[in-house]
Amino acid sequence: MVVSVLEEMRIRSLGVIEDAVVELSPGFTAVTGETGAGKTMVVTSLGLLLGGRADPALVRIGAKQAVVEGRITLDTGGRAAVRAEEAGAELDDGALLISRTVSAEGRSRAHVGGRGVPVGLLGELADDLVAVHGQTDQQGLLRPARQREALDRYAGDAVAVPLAKYAGAYRRLREVATELEELTTRARERAQEADLLRFGIEEISAAEPQPGEDAELAAEAERLGHAEALASAATLAHAALAGNPEDPEGVDAGTLVAGAQRALDAVAAHDPVLSALAGRLGEVGILLGDVAGELAGYADNLDADPLRLAAVEERRAVLAHLVRKYGADGQDAAAVLEWGRQGATRLAELDGDDDRIGELAAEHEALRAELSGLAQELSDARGEAADRFAAAVTAELAELAMPHARVGVALHQTEAADPEQGIEVGGRAVAYGPNGADEVELQLAPHPGAPPRPIAKGASGGELSRVMLAVEVVFAGSDPVPTYLFDEVDAGVGGKAAVEVGRRLARLARTAQVVVVTHLPQVAAFADRQLLVEKTNDGSVTRSGVRVLEGEERVRELSRMLAGLEDSELGRAHAEELLAAAKASR
């Protein structure tokens, strides 16, 4: 099986680096040099390739953009290769090409296997390819929350499975608690809202408005209010069309049209045109008769009833009041009816809140009981993992020149201030959170007879670095990735302890690629390849480059790291001795 390896990086216009190629060994690569900024840029470059945050301040002054390119040999059947191919990337002879560009304006682009991709994809690939550990990671592990995360990570599925169930139940409990609190604290507001809705619904039911009723009443009111004028007009129109019995000599439209039709009928046989016109006059006569009949009926049926008009106006006032109260400008009785329907629905909801409160309270108690069981399961799994984790880290410390140190992992819970607000774990009501009820504390007893103390208080700077390195090596065994980058995790270490750190990193490099940024010659001597970040200055511009050290150059650099002088005979002798000892111990 091909093991994933970061073969090389090319860095252009990033910080103090103008253009550099970083060639990495499949085993152990040490990055050294006088310029801290240059070494930092190597770490920063890898961070960009892994999807880290793009900062325009990283772009070299005067350049338009910074570019970092990397070539990684992949296991073609591994998750990283599969995910890259899903994103459309193509492998180049088993290698994946990754690039990241950061413009001086802050824009960032990423390419994987020749295909433009979201920067987030780089982070997904990094999870399966590279683990980065630096001094900031050490400081983070001093926090209890990070120590719990570390223990959970080491425990694997034994904790991950119940923790996922616990997290789901915890989220639901928070949702239930929020809804329950809202319902109970707003009881008075809900009662007031229900009273208003109930009053409105009763008022509308009492009035019994009908769809379109207000328009019909408006038309009836208009007719009743002008009954006399309407009757007079209908009578005059009827007389004009059909004649007035009280005026026998009067001429009406019906008589005139009938006379015109008779005149045409007399000669219609001589001309079809006049025959057609005579027929049309007959139709007009029939229509005039029909209209005259309807006018007579309209006038007879029209009744100027003041009592009916008063009743209509009163009904219109009732409807107008409902529209103003439960509708909006320009709306009618239909809007009032819709308000009533919506109000009835909301009232049913409010009336059912008491039942809902009871249901939520029961669910809340059931969820607390479920969380109690899951929290106990988590505590048991963490306790078992804590013993194994402590033993593994203690064994690693023995390999790092701390043979008498003992590491322990303390688990404890905090009593709940209010038992009703806690969950039961181990027969006690304890406080709990989204990750269970356990508080985790990594402790160190540096020598026999010393009481275990939190590592932040019980370890010196050098001891802390070795403890953290031991933790990372234990992680490497339980959750391995192909490549590890250690950024000066040997800070505060020297002498024999530094030699042991170098030896342990070399052993780790037997099964993984290890890249270490270090200032210690004892560590660099164990590397399969040593890279030098060197600084040049032409009087106006400072540049840094990266090159591989071999043979005499490597001895000179180790001598400088040891004695501060490249040509010191004692320093060179010590450097050669370190290289020989490192080679012999592999």
C-alpha cells in the first residue's frame, strides 16, 4: 500500500520568502535556521495548504499575490484520494497537486488536482493527511475542555457513540425547556390574548355577517333613499314608451314604431332591403313593449319604506363597526369572517397550551432520565479510557527522559446547586452540559513522592513540552495520520531530554512522515533530511530561502546551533558526534 507523503512545497511571495522550494523526506525532516520568521513561513505555508485562514498581510510587500503549491503522494484507495476525486480532482501519477493563492486584497483561491475548489475542501483533506502540533496546541491542552476533548478522541467509539446519543438528547432537552419556560412565563399574556379572541369571536357570531352582505345593503339603502325619484322616473319612462291612459291624444314610442312598421310592410314585397328593415322595426316594437312592462312592474313594486331604510342603515353600521375593528381599510365583511376563523384556530391553540405544558413537562423529565443514563455510560467509558491513556502517556515519558514521572487523568462531577436542575450520575444530582457531566483534568507527578497536580501547575516548561509530545505520540498510535508537523514542540527542552525527544520523533518517523521545526541540534541530528531557512539582505530587501543540507553543510549548521559558531572545532566535533549517535540509535 502507498503511504501518503507530502513530497514538496513551493512558496512564492509569502512573507520574507520570495521563492523557495521545500523538499521533504518521507521519513523525518527537520527545519532549522537563524530566522524565526522564515521558519514560521514554512509552517504558515503548510497551514494554507491545509485550508487555514488567509491573511493578506502574509503577501510579500510589492507582490500582487502569494502562492503555495504542494505535491502529496496519496494512497489511491484512501479517504483523501476518494474525496478529492469526488470534487473533480485528477491525480498526477499517484500524486495530488494542491495550490492556494492569497491576493494582496485578501481574496483566496484553492485548486486541487487542477480543479478550482472551495477552501473548505482543503480542511477536509487535511483531516486525513496531516496533524499539526505547535506551542499554541500545548497551551490549549492546559484547558480542561481541551483535555476532555483529547480523552474523548483517544477513547474512540467507546465514547463517541454514547456522546452522539447524549448530544441529541441534550439538544432536545434544551428545546423542550425553552418552550416550556415560554409557555409558563407567558401564562398571563396568553390568558389576556384568549379573552380578547373569545370576545371578538362572540361579537362576530352575534352579528352573523354574510359574505357580500355589506355590498347588498349599500345598494338597498341607495334605492330606498331615492324611492320617490325612482318611481317618478319609471312612470314617465313608461308613459313615453306605452302611452298615458289619462292622455288619449298623447303620442308614445310604441305607437310611432308600430306606424313605421306598417308603412314598410305595405311595400316590403317590392324590396328585400325594406322587408328586412320592417322586420327589425318589429323587433324594436317587441323590445319597447317588454321594457314598458318591466317599468310598470318596477314602479308598482317600489315602496318608499322609512322603517326598512332605518333597519338597513342600522345593519350597515354594525357591519362597518366590525370591519373597522377586525379588518382593515378597504376591506369588507369577508375580512371579518376570516379574522373570526383565524381567531378560532388561535384560541384552540391557547386553550390547548395547558395540555401542551403537561406533555412538555413529562417529556422534560423523561429526557433528564435518559441523559442520566447516557452521562453514566459516558463517565464509565471515559474512566476506562483515562486509565489506558494515562498509562500510555506515562510509558512515553519514560522514553523522553522522565522515567519516574506519572501521568493521571482525574474525572469528577460538580454537585448541582439545585437538584431539580441537575441529572443523576453515580447516585448524585450533578451539573451537566452538552458533553456530559464529567470534568477532566490531566495531572502530573514528576517524581516519586510528589502528589499529582494539574499539568499547568505541576510541570516546568521543559516537562510540559515533553508531556505534550508524549500525548501527541499516544494520539499517533490511536488515531494515525500519514504526516505530522511539530512546530517547536521541543521549546524549553535541552541536553539529554532533547536527545530523547529527537530519538522518539525518529521512531515515530518509521511509520509516518514527520516534519519538525526546531532550534535544537539534538533533535535535528536525528532527521533523515535537514532543511535550512536562510536569510539574505542586499541592503534594501530581506529575503529568505530554503535549501537541503548535506554532508559538511549539515555539520556546519549543527555546529552553529550548538556553539553559535559554524567553524568552531569543538562545535563541529560535537555535531559529528551527534550525527553518529543518532545514526547508531536508529
